[in-house]
Amino acid sequence: MEQTQYNQLFSFIWNIANDVLVNAFDKGDYKKIILPMMVLRRLDILLEPTHDQVLKQKEVLSKLGIPESAQDVQLYSITGYPFCNTSRFTMKSLRGEINPVRLKQNFLEYLDGFSHDVQDIIDKFKLKQQVDNLSDAGRLGAIIEKFTDDNINLGITPVLDKDGNVRLPGVDNHTMGTLFEQLLRKFNEENSVTAAGEHFTPRDYVALLADIAVIPVADKLQSATYSIYDGACGTGGILSISEKLIKDLAEKHGRQVNIQLYGQELQPETYATCKADLMLSSSAKSFQYNHAGKTRERFYCGSTISEDGHPGMHFDFCISNPPFGTPWKEDMHRWGLKDNEKDKITDSRFVFSSLLPDGHMETENFVPGIGDPQMLFLANNLSRMKDDTELGTRIVEVHNGSSLFTGNAGGGESNLRQYIISHDLLEAIIAMPEKDFYNTGIGTFVWVVTNRKEPRRCGKVQLIDATGIKTPLRKNLGEKNCETNADDRRRIIQLLMDFKETPESKIFPNDEFGYWEITVDRPLRLRVLPDADLTRGKLTAAEQEQCRQAMDSVPADTPLDDWDAYASALGLKKTLLKKLRPLISVTDPQAKPVSGEMDKALRDVEQVPLRYEGGIEAFMRNEVLPYTPDAVVSDDDTKVGYELSFTKYFYKPVQLRSVHDIVADITGIEQETDGLLEEILSITK
């Protein structure tokens, strides 16, 4: 669809709200009516040509005594889609009814005539509730008139004029998703709502994700069935664009492929739009049916974190833009856990367990901090990887910068990075430009994970700095001021596939990003204060007297900078000595070490790169002991962590100005202001 035609379609639908709903509904409710009606009309258009044929076939099947639950499959063969409507009405046939009561009854009968999956869509949109509201406001007939206007086409096929020329172009899934998201964004802006739609992925970015997932393995595609999964599928743009790309590339290589799409989405309205649009795609014809004639659940509405909509399933491509920077406390509550009970999570997607050769179970815990769910989505995709195919699984996922470094060694985020990198699954991470999304100006990073690396990539990770590869927009769309157009995408894909060192591409061995987190301790050193006030502590009067007598009996030559010697001379029991010590001692770096005790106040944590020559021992010898000779490593506390830093590898220092230029500027300013002070003073006299 050309931009001019798209703008006309957008304006037409946007103006329906201003023409029909104004003064009858709050602005915040416009989207609850316009968006589901738009989706419903899209489905309705597809069923119009076969409606009479469906009704006749249903009558035949009913006379034969075939249960309604078994009729749908045969009716789908007539519509050509995995849905049908067996009511007496189409949306256009409802237009002639002027009695508001009958119109409402007929419209509800029309909605009830849809098959199982469309009923799910109607339910998620809460459309019947909106029908009540529209009828009560006297606007139901008007909105039906608008959406069935001959000057609007929401179907997938073009509308032709009498000469066979295209009068109104069809609306493909890509355009429908764009239309939905732009309308929702504008409705939210008009109503001063910024949260909803925050994570919609711009279509240029979606195209990049599909390119990264598919183009590097295009020559490996066979005549086979491939599955694509998006655990945060939104309106389904990633799924539909990836499907089209795979089919186009397969055809180019002389292959015939079948694509199966799977997705999960939390927001009901967005889920409903996604499901409706993907039911219209060519892959819909390959939907499988159970004995009741219902489609297999390809799309699930609910939180991917706490409600696994596709348990135990594995996919060829996992492509997602999950939410980031939002708490996932509600998922904890759905599990029946409190906010501080992360350690009780047992979901195998986030807590991996494997049997070691010695018979012990090894557990990998990937549960991150409760304030950000993005790493849970990555772990979820990781659990979906196929191990028994030539292609394996490619994961392409968008994150913000915190996914690269958040979390200490031993924490869920670091553990997940360690697992991915140490198992040689990380192919690349691509840094994208800032202000590439609608509602946030932050930069984003694309993770590329696969269990079928090319031989030249084995043991290595590629970092690509694509922050400068962008095309400015003529007009900002919210925060978005740039796009990744086709030429930009080609540059990024070329950098990925060339796998060479350039100013924008760096290649490192896997262990470059790993480190030991060591705890460095120093001995506790105490000096005794024999004249200290014993009444400051929790000693009883009797204990104070006992301690004072013991201290008075300590030989005069007992060193006060040696706690072990002084404590031995006191001859007190351990419990009483423990209560006495904080009252009569202070730390002193010149005192002798206390046997077996470390000074917690001097404890430090250091990161030692895994590639540090000589390891921890050499690090201590070179970096620590020259400054603190008594430091030791607490071996029991040593952990391994992984993190990445693009700034470290792509830092571009700002060129400082020369002294000559600075002096020249100062001289110029002095000349410009020469005599100015005298002039000001003369004016004030």
C-alpha cells in the first residue's frame, strides 16, 4: 500500500471516532470500540463471498445429524479460512435495520454466529459489552454504517472498479499491524496515556530482526516445515514479517516451505488483533484441528513468565522484543509466591537442572531481579531450542543495555549470560541507535543466539556497533527520530555475515567476557585499651568485676598490640571474653593479626578477568599485594560471572582542543570586549 493510500485509510478510521463517538463516550474509551470493530470488519469481509454457501451447507449438515462441534471443519473448507459465521447476517446486511432494539439483537446474533477462535477474539476485546454501550448511546447503527462504507477496505484483497482497476488496495498483515499500533498510540496520546503500547516494535526494526534471524541461514533452508515463536508477540508483526521472509528466501532457493506460527501476548486486545491477523495468513490453512473441530492453540493470551502457553514445545526461530524495565511481581503472585521468594521458583525454563556424570544434579538458576523481566524471556526462548535438527534454533531478541551487565556473579542475570556464552551459544550482540523506538529514547541491543554456529564462529562472539547506522526521520514519531531502512539493514547484515574485524565489528573469544569475583580479606588487627570503661556494654556488675580483676592480673609485659597474647593472659571463658573484647579494643593497622579472624570493614570484592595471565594468584601478586601485603583471597566466596561492555570495546575518545586554539579564542574575546568596561562605566556616571 502506498503511503498516500495508507494515510487516507488511517484518517478515515480515526475520524470515525470523531464523527460517531464524540459526546457519547469518553476519549479513553474510543480505542475500546474502534479497534475491535476494525478487526471484526476485516474478518467479516473475508466471509462475505461464501456466506450464503456456508448457510446452505450448515443446513445440510444439521439435517444429517452432524453435531455442531464437528461441522466447523467442513465449513472452513468453504470459507478457505479457519473460521466461519453461521448467523443469518453479515455486517453489511445489518445496515438496513432502523429499530435499535432489533439492531442490537441482530448484531449479537451475528457475533454469536462466529466459530471458536473468533469467539475468543470477541471475548478478549469485550466487544459484547461495547455493543451494549453503543446501543444505549444510540450509536450502534452509525458505527456499522461507517465500517461498511464503500470507501474503506479493511480486507486483504483489493477492491476493483467496474473496469477491473484497483480502487482500494488490500490491507496485508504488516499494514494492519502498523495501522493498529499507530491508532492505539494516537488514542493514547490524545488521552495523555503513555504506558500502553510502550513496547510496540517499529516495523523497520521488526524487519531487521527477521533479517538477522533468517538471512544468515537462508542457504540452509530445506523443503520442510519451520516454526516461528514470539513469546511477546504484540500484534504479530514479527511473526508475519518473518514468515514472509522465510517463504521468499526459500522460493529464491527453489524450496517449498510450510510455516507454523506460535505466539503469546499478555494484553487481551493486542492478543486478539494478533490472532485475527495471523488467522488470515497462508499459514492458517495448515492449522491442525482436534476432535471438536477447534484449532490447535497457536496463540495464547497470558503472561509468558508465569503461564507457559506452549509447554515443552521447541521451535526453529524464536524472535521477540520482550518488555524490559517493568516489575514482574504479579507473576510471583500467580505462582503463589511472595516478592522475596525468588529462590522458590521451580519452573524448568528458568531453573535448569542436569545430571552430572558423578550422579549429582547441577542446577542453573536464571531468575533475575524482580524489577526487570527481560532475561526471563531470554531464558524462556533458550528452553525452546531444538537439538535434533540441522538448523537447530536461532534466537533473536531485543534488550536494553542492562541485560549486558546487570547482576553480580552468581545472580540470575550473570548465570544466564554465563550459560549462553560458556555453552558457545552466543553468535553476536548488535548495539542499535538511540531513539529508535516510539516511547523511549534509550539504545537497544539485539542478542543473536544459536546452537548451530558456523565452524568459523565456534568459541567466539561478535560485537557489532550499529549505533551510527540509521536514517533520520523527517518528522519524529513520539520519541522515535530515526529508522533502520532497507539500506541500513543490509549494512548490518553484511557486518554480521562477513564476520571480520572492522571499526564497527569486534570479535572476541568466549572467555573474554567472564571473570572471577573474588573476596579479598585482610587480617583483623586489634589494640587493647586496658583503661576502657566496662560499663558501656552489656556486662553485668558481677561480670564487670570479674573482667576488671582479670585485666589487673595481666602481666605488665603483655603486649597491647597482640590480642591473642592479651586474651590468653586474661584467662576468661570464651563467652565472657567475646562480650569484653569490643569494650577494650580498637582496630589498629599497626597491631598484630588476630588468629583466624578477618577485618570485615576492610573486606573488598575484585573482578579478575578469566583471561588474566596467571589467574587469581597472579592478579593478587601484581595488583593487590604490593599495596596490601597481608591480603588473602577467601576461596569459599569465589564465583564466576559474565558481563559485556560495548563502551569498553567501542569507546571513542573526544578529541581535545589544542592549547593554540583555546588561546586564540580567548584573545579574540578580549579584542571584542576591549573598551567595553570603560563604556559601561561611562554610561552609569
